Amino acid sequence: MDGPTAGRREGDHPEPFPPALLARADESDDRAFYAPPRFTTHIDDGAIAAVGMLYDELRVSDGEVLDLMSSWVSHFTRTPRRMTGLGMNAAELAANPALRAHVVHDLNTDPRLPFLDAVFDTVVCCASIDYLIHPATVLAEVRRTLRPGGGLVVTWSNRCFPTKAVRAWLIADDDDRMGIVSAYAQAAGLIVESRRTLVPPGGGGDPLWAAVARRDG
């Protein structure tokens, strides 16, 4: 797999951080790492509920949705009218009852999204943004696939697979991570609309943060 130290390829979007900060402790093939299905949730019930409430507030379910870096569950309280999932494990994606369609695709090998221009109203990405080694390139592709005025909703906690998260994420504190996600979105040409703490840290459960960005138009 092409790691961040391999240099930019034709078509890659300029990244907001140097390659060393987008490197990972484990640069082995992600397809092997994600091959075993993991039918577990990576945030607790309180954080899951906060994700669902945010989607309700933003009326995400009313439109065409892409669940980016998806799994066997998408944390919606109301199933979207039509949702496509893109993830790494075929068994997990097939088990997700909210998905109308899904595709197995490794964004760290090929950050281009296999979708036409302007086909989604919203792209959601839950508890996964920290694993991207070409984040601005991927989010530039998100912008391309969003309809004018469409939104990107990114949520994250402080839990991760540390060997697969990029170095910038691991060395950052909570405020820094808010800035990292914003920098990714802005570098991709998206307009950051809001950044918020959904579940404050220190409450005995998983904290949760969110950033909402939009394509202009």
C-alpha cells in the first residue's frame, strides 16, 4: 500500500500537514487489518445517541447519504431515504440494515471516491477520520460528490486503533483535534459551519465531538 512517505501522486489534493504527521505506526496493508469482521461498536451508548441526535437536528435522513468508512451500524435514529456505505469489510457492510447499497474500498490505497459528481446531499463520517493518510484528498472527493450546499458531518471520540491512526491525531489534544478536522475540510475546499462538543469529556463515558462543513452553492 502506498504510505504517506511515498509522496503525492497525480490527482492528490495538497494536504495541510507534512507526510511525517500523516504517517502511522503500522503501515502494513489495511485490507489485512480490517479483514476480520468486528461486530462491535467503537463508541459507547451515550456517544451513539449523541450522533443520532445530531443527524436528526441536521435532518440528514431526509436526503441521499453516503456513510464514509462505514460498518455494520450507522447510528441513525431514523433510516435515511437512501444511504450508501463505503467501508473496508464486506461482511460488516452487508449486515448494516440502513444501507441500500455498499462498496468495499480502501481510501488509503485510492482516495478517490467511486461515485459520480453531485450525487449526495450529506456525507457522514463517524469515528474514522483519524485513519486517513490522504485526508484532504478524500474530503476534496467528498466535496465533488456533494450536491451544491450539501453537508459533511464528522464525529469522533478519543478512542481509536492507535497503530492505524495518523501521528498528528495521536499527539493532539481535544482542541487540536477539532483544529485538525477543520484544517482537513478547509484544505479540501469545504466551508466549516460549526464545531461542537456533543458529549463533554470527564463524564464517565466516551466524549464526542463534531464538525459540520458544507460545499458552497
